[in-house]
Amino acid sequence: MAEKQCDGLDKPAAVQQCRAPVPCSVKPSAAATYRWKTSPWSACSASCGPGVQNRRVSCRLHHGGGGKESSLRNNKDTVAEDARCQVAVGRTPATQRACVHQPPCASVTSVAAVASADEATDYGWLPDDWRDCSHTCGKKGRQVRRVFCYQKRSGKIVHRRQCDRATRPPRKRKCNQRRCVGHGSCAEILQKQPAAADKEYVLNILDRDVSVYCHGMRSGKPTEYLTLPRDNENYSEIYDQRLKDPATCPFNGERRQNCPCDNVPVPSSGLTVFQKIRLNVTSMRVDTKDYTFTKQIKGKPVPFGEAGDCYSNSKSGCPQGRFSIDLTKTGMRVSYGTTWVGKGSDASFWVNKINAVTNGDPDI
């Protein structure tokens, strides 16, 4: 992302001191190169049937000419960190491999049994290297790798149906499960940056990075707000009309301007549009009656996520008040456990949930 997104945060140093893996008495020359040194493959672990071979692999800093094939006896080399060779040459060579051209183990059994046993043991699983973890921290980190089925005699990759599925090594695993390190609140930012201004900051909430607006930084007691995507999709309304005959529900409950209403406004009516909502980053609850960042379209303020009216008391239900919540691209979602309740006599309501959310978004 652009550097301006991190305004107000401490920028990590781009340069730091380090200790070279080579002793000071040996100065790398222009001919010095990093390369992998491998020992010969060991004998197979089994004299017959499936087995494995092992070898030692180490990273070396080689001094002198002659290229990769030059003799180490004639040129001086020193042990180096594996990371040096991984950058200069590539990934670490394999330290283990399946034995090839192994003779089948002799057994006293029928010809049919021998053929069946050979077929069952002639194939095995060969796992590839794990790929990079999907996350650097938190609970969502996962690694994947490819697992191949191969024929042990020839070493060739074959279709996976030739191998026993029950013995296949895992292809996925968790990784980097440590807690993410970052600011957990606007107060933490203010402690480290006393001159920080009111604006959007990235906070670590439930091991996820979430953009939060810090308000009141100069007051010394900042509060967190979640910026909503579109103000026309986040509103609360108490409808201002009521029917002359409240026992009815004209037009099948459809709201119309020409309703048979008494034209006496409901005292508590209002329409409030929310631009930001107050978020308690500890309890993950929203202060529904915080109107700091709202636009009052008409009437009195209406709490976030609430609606109402005095339009009708029809037994079939005829609600007219409306509310809308849209948390798209905020990194948050309404908790699945959230419910709405009716208040007052003959109350009725309908709630339509459109679950357009990203998996793993924290609940509020």
C-alpha cells in the first residue's frame, strides 16, 4: 500500500548492522561464492523392498576460482548460514530420497500373493516442499504442498490412484500461529505517538488488520470509529405517519405518499444517516446511540440498527419504519448471534439479512 497510509506510525529502519558468516580473518574476494555442499547418498535403509537414502547438506562460502566443480581440497571454504545459499543459489537440496531399483523381498508364499504384495509396495507418496505461509501471524495461517504418487522401482510420477490414500502425507497444515503484534487501540497509538492526529489507522483486532478512525487524539482519551462505506446504506428511521384507522394495513403494507393518514407527525419520528459508528474494540460492541458522525435528515436521532412507527396495529403486521446496515469493506460483519426484538403493543417487524461478507471478518 502507499506510504501515506502509514502516516503517524514509526517507520522501521531500512538499514541495520549485521555480522557476516565469514570470520574476519577470511575476507570474501571477488571470486568468493556461496554454494551447497552435499555428501554422497547413504546406502539404502532396506536391503529389499521400499527404503530411503540420506545425505548431509550444508551451505559453504567458497574462495578461489574453478567454478562449482573445483576441488574443495585445493580451495578454502567456510561454513555459512543456509539462508545465504538459498538467496544465492536456490532452495536447499533434498536430504532424503526414496531408493530406486530395489529388489523385492523374498517370501515363502504363493505366486499370486507375491504379485499382489509387489504391486502394493511398488508405489509410494513423495511430498513436495511446503509453500510459504498465507499469513505472517494470527490464526488464519496455512501452508500447502503437493504430494505425488511415484513408482519406487523407476522413480517416475504416476497417477495418485496407484497409491494407498490412507497413507498419503498431509497436504495442508497450520503455520505462523503466533499472535499478531500491532496497535490494539487508538490509546496505544497515542502513547507511542503523542502528536498523532485524528484519522484512519490500522489496528490489530482479533489477529486481523482493520482500518479504524481514531477520534479525539488531542483530548488524550481517543475513541475508535468504524468508517462506513456508503451513508445512504446505513440509516435508521422512525416513520412519521399514522393511519386514521390503525386496525387496517392498506396497499398490503406498501408505503405510499397518498396513504389514508391523519397527517399528525409522530413526536419521536426521525431519519438518521450514519457515516461512522462507535466501536468498542475490547467488547466488539457498537454504541448505537453515538451520533458523532451522523447526518440528521429529519426529526429526532434514531439509534443505529433500530426502526419503528405508529402507523398501524394490524394483527397481520404492517411495519413502516426502516433501517439498513452495510459493513462492506470495513473488515467487520454483524454477528450471526445478533437478533432484533419488537417493543410496544402489537409490535411487528421483518429483518432481511444479506450475508455479503468475507470469511473470517470479526463480528460486532
